[in-house]
Amino acid sequence: MIEHWARTAGSIDFHYEVGVAAHTWLRAALWWLAAMAVLTVGILGCALIRRQVPPRPGRRERPVRPGKIIAFTVLFWVGAETAGQLCMLSTRQETGRPLMDLALLDPGADLSFANQRAVFRAALFLLIVGIMAFLGLGGSTDRPSRLSFRAPLSSLLRLLPACVGGGLVSGVALVVFLGLVVAPWAPYVTLWERLTASGLLGAFFGVLFGLGLAVLRWARLPTDLEQETPRSTLRGERVVAYAVLVFAVVPPLVKWTLTVWWDLADSRHVALQVFAAWLETLEANLAVGLAAGLLALSNSAYFRYREAGLRLSKVSHLPRRPLPFLEDARLLHVLRQVGPVFQFVHADLRKRIATVDGRGDGAGLETTPP
């Protein structure tokens, strides 16, 4: 990012030269990693404290949790803010001074510019995540599923109006709010141009994510539980998770491709210029798409399976990959396989494990990967 900024700023007519000092990128990367490590430790600490609180009886898990979306948006903004400030503060150099002697042109202006870009990126991340959450893209289903593109196209055509319409409405509603309240704007951008640019962006992402949702619903078919095995169930849910990640990355890449192909940044219309400036680089589009895709995957069955395996392996309760361990237990006649579910063979062993676990009974001790 620092080298990219140095090449970009080098083409601007300043009274200062822009250069990258030796090992500047390494120092900036280390500072950024240190900042992210502090945030990660804080998040893990809050998560550990929260896990100690017993869940309320009768509480149902919601498919969309606004608190998680807000927390990830704040983290995304902090990461973009930190990276932007490191880039701005480590590439400016005064004329006639040694390359290693860096100076600041205008610290206030640098920080303001970096903050504006970070807020724009966080607002767009919130827009994409909000559309995906409203459409339910990436949520888990009641039974195992897999992707199959052999369904009749007439089913896809029936799904398109509702999915595209829902994405369009949610995108326009969210982006108008973000454009008016959250995202900072230049003084020369009028209210009409702001609303036009926001509406274009919301409609664009809403339609694309609506199309992705229609394709996912069309191809995602429930499996026959009698013919499924735990391994095939895990394989099918993994493919679905990767598909959701692809559907999250494709719309930002399409937006960047159209911006470059049609040269919207140099358009005569200010609204199109603003539309192109929300995410103007390839790496920014990839970062926003991957972050939104990972947040959407956090509600999927495959993500929960992997999370449970990693968490239990840290406390030495299960191996890192539980499925081979469960299959070995089945071969040793400790478990039996009923479709995609592992069950305990002996009721006394199940009750014993439940008693040690503190539940007092053996109800619900079935293991279904994922």
C-alpha cells in the first residue's frame, strides 16, 4: 500500500518529493500488526468473559445479530484507519533532504484524508454486510444441504423477482442512510449529487447480491438424510460456505471492473465520480468483499463446525479435526452412525459423560458434523 501511494502521490504537482525510505514498509507493517494484535487480544478477552455468562433459558439464536455487524464494522474502520495513517505518515519527504529523513507536509490534512478514506470503506463494508444480512445470504438451514446446478431454470426465474427486489430495496434504504449520516463528503458535492451517487451504489450492490441470493437458493438443495454420511454432509456444507464467500467478493470486483473499464473517476458527472471513489483500487474491493464474506460465513454450519473443533482442541477435549476421531470411535463401536448423525451406542456411557459435563442427563448428546 505504501508503494502504491508513493506512485500515486508522485504524479501530483507538489513542492515536495514523495519517496519510500528503506524498510519503511516493514516498519509500517509491524506497527499495523501490533495495533491489530492489541485489538485481537481485547476481542478475545471480551469473548471469553461473555462465554462465562450462562445463556438465558428459552433464548433463540437470531440469524442476523446487529451487535456482531456493528462490532465488525468498527474493527474494519479501525484497521483501515490505522493502515491509512501509516501510509500517509511514512511516504512524504521534503525536497533536498536525505531519503531517510522524512517529514510531514500537513499532519492535520494527512490524518483527515486518511480518516475520510477509512470511513468511506467502513460505510461501504456496512452497506454490503447489511444487504447480505437482510437477504439472509450465508445463513444456515435446518437440515444439511449441498449445491447442485441441475435444477430447472424455471425455478431460478421464479426466484429472481423476489430476491432482486429485496436486494434493491435494502441496498437503496441502507445507502441513503449511510450517504446522509455516516460517510463524509467533500464540500463541492451537493445534496442531489450525494443522493444520486448513494442511490446508484445501493441499487448496484442490491441487484448483484439479489442475483447471488437467487442463484444460491436455486442451487442449494436439501439432502436426503437417509443417504447422507457425516463426511458427505461436511463436504456439502464446505462447498456452500465457499460459494457464499465467492458471492460476497464478486460484486465489489464487478464494481471495480466497471469503474476502470468506463473510466468513471474522470466522468463529467460528479455523481459518477463519487460512485467510483467509494472503492477505487483492486485491493480495497478485495478487502471489503473478503471481510464481508467472512462475516457472512460466521453464521454458516461449516464455520461453526470448524470453530467448535478449534476451540475444543485448545482445551484438549478433541483433536483439531473431530470427524476422523468420531469415525475411529464408530469403528471401535463407541458410536454408531445414523445417516449424517453420530450417536452413542451405550446409554450408560452417554449418561456418564452427561453427568461429568454437569448436565445431569444424556439428552441431546448427538454429534452431527458440521
